[in-house]
Amino acid sequence: WEQGGTFQTLNRGKRSLTLDLRSEEAQRIVKELVSVSDIVLENFTPRVMARFGLDYESLRAVKPDLIMVSNTGYGHSGPWSNFGAMASALEPAHGTGAYMGYLEDDGSGKLQHGGVPNKVGNSYTDFLATWTALVSVMAALLHRAKTGRGTWIDLAMYQNGAAFVGEGLLAYALNGERVRRMGNRHPAMAPHGCYPCVGEDQWVTIAVRDDADWRAFCGAIGAPELAADARYATVRGRLEWQDALDAIVSEWTGQRTSYQVMEILQDARVPAGPVLTAGQALADPHFRQRGFFERVDHPADTGLGTKEYIGRGWKFSGSKAGVGGPAPLLGEANDYALRSLLGLPAERVETLAEQEVTGVEPIGGRAPSQVPLEAQVELGWVAAFDAGFEGRG
């Protein structure tokens, strides 16, 4: 449970305290921790924290100026508030699915808008929630500094997602127009898409924004006759003849690597970029020069050794913003939190562990996937597993 890539990536530099919240003693400890804390973040469905007596009103009684973020799928009000949240269900519900999809052949060889709605490649609403939570907490801290009052932040991932499909909502609200699924194409740019390159499953993206880009593109690929072709001289014409243009672009890109295409077009000020696989991204010279990937040494008993992880997307002048260390082992900060922060005596900390109020192994919760681990390796879901893990449970 501590060796998954996602866990390791998202929890670097953090501390881990385990508490079985079904225990009244654990609930008391949470309140003690809240009394010496500034911010509480939780992502249970609304009924859970109230059932534990750890909702905002209960915690505010302990810490009046507390800032608390409750991150749920649908918020703490409304008919869907107690629904569980998964990105595959959230995305279509807040509108993203209506705009995500590919063009379909109309039977005559011409591509038309439509196709089955698609999911975004990653569960991006989860990441929107973290960024929104960060911004809202910063605003709440400013509010507290000015007024001395805390804040409860009712964060709904459902609403976050809707806020990021603003163009579609505005198009319908103002003009009655429905934004169509159109794959990698663009309603006002052409050529605009993802094109094949030399090599297996190698691609490049290109965006010709306007007539000036089009002329630059034609010059860059050595095809002045395209620039002189009246059919393609305007954006309207290029949008009408996109199928033909995509074939022309694909023939040119198909003779070059994605990096070559990018360099040729970027030199001409035409936006283009390679579609990198994970392996290519790790070896990418620009990432390397920027120091984007950071090496993390894991504790010996994890068996993970030294791994590279994605770093921050920004740089500070005069200081380094880096990873503070590996993700924690489950419960590794129990002593720190209970003894150093709360000042509990060693005897009480030991008793809490004996009573399984705290611990270093997971208990309860949803059962793991029923697909055998050997099959998960074959499917590519996991890279490897420790065959002896059950004997240490």
C-alpha cells in the first residue's frame, strides 16, 4: 500500500499519522490536533465527518479561527450531496464528456462532428480540486489575517469541473449553440491536430492559428504551392478542406520524427510539439536541462531504492523548491504527532497502539481488486508484487 506510484508521487515530503476514527479516543485526538493546527482538509462524503463528530461546527468549537476544507464530489448541499465521486462519473455530469470525443466517418469518407463522449485521459477533476483547495485556503488565510475569523470551505469537484467548460456553457447561454465533439480539431484553426511521425506510435501536434501561420507553415515545409492555393488561403477555406489538409500534413510529418517536426515549425513560429511517451518524457533534453525530475531516496525497508519523480512546474529565483523527501510509511509520524505535537506521555502512546487506535498497517476499508496479482502484472496494471506480502499482513 505504500509502494504505488501515485501514492509515492502525491505524498512526497508529507507525514503520516494513522487513527481509527471509529474510536472515540481517536476522535478526541483529532480534536487535540485541531487545537494546535491552522488548516484541516478532508474528503469524506458529508455524512461521515458529522457521524464522527468532526464536522466544521464541532471542530470550530475547539479552534474558533480554524480553516477547514471539505472536498466532496457534489458539495454539502443539493440532492446529490451524499453521492460518492469518481472522475468517470463526475466528468460527464459537469459537462466535460459532451465536448470530449472524436470525429466519425459519415460513410462517404468525410469526417463529421460527433462520436461517443470520451473521458479525459487522467482524472483531472481530482487535480482541479487540489488546485482550487490551495487557492481557497490562501484566500481564507488572508481573510483570517484581516478579520481574525476562520472559514469553512465547501468544495465541490462537480462545480470545479463545470467552471472549466466555460466556453461551452457560454456558447449555449448566449447563442443557443452546442459545442460539438471534434477530436483534435479546433472550431477556428486549421490545420489543427495530431499527426503521425516516423516510428511506432509516434505523433506530433500542430496548430495553425491564422493566415500568417499558414503562410509560415507552407514555407517551413517547402510547399509554396499550398500557400498559393485559393482553397486554403483563408481560415474559412481551410476549415472546409480540413480532411484534405490533414492528409497533406500527415504525409509530410510521416517522413520525420516528432522532434524534427517541432523544431522546423517552431523555427517558423508555428506552434508544434511532440507527443511524448513516458519514457521519452523522462529522457527529454529540455526537461533534463530544467531539472524537472528529482531523485528521491526511499527507506531501505520499502525496497524502492532511488526513484525519479516529477518536480515542480516552476522555479524560484534565489532558492530551490524541491521535494522534501519520500512519501511516508503508514503511521511513521505517530510518535511525532502524539508526543511532540500533543505532548502525550509514552505510556499513553503505547496504549493507543495496543488498542489499535493507531497503527502502521491498514485495517478495514474496501477490499482490493479481485483480479489476481499475477493477472494484474500481465495486464500492465502493476509492474511487480512481493509474493510474500500475505504472510506479513
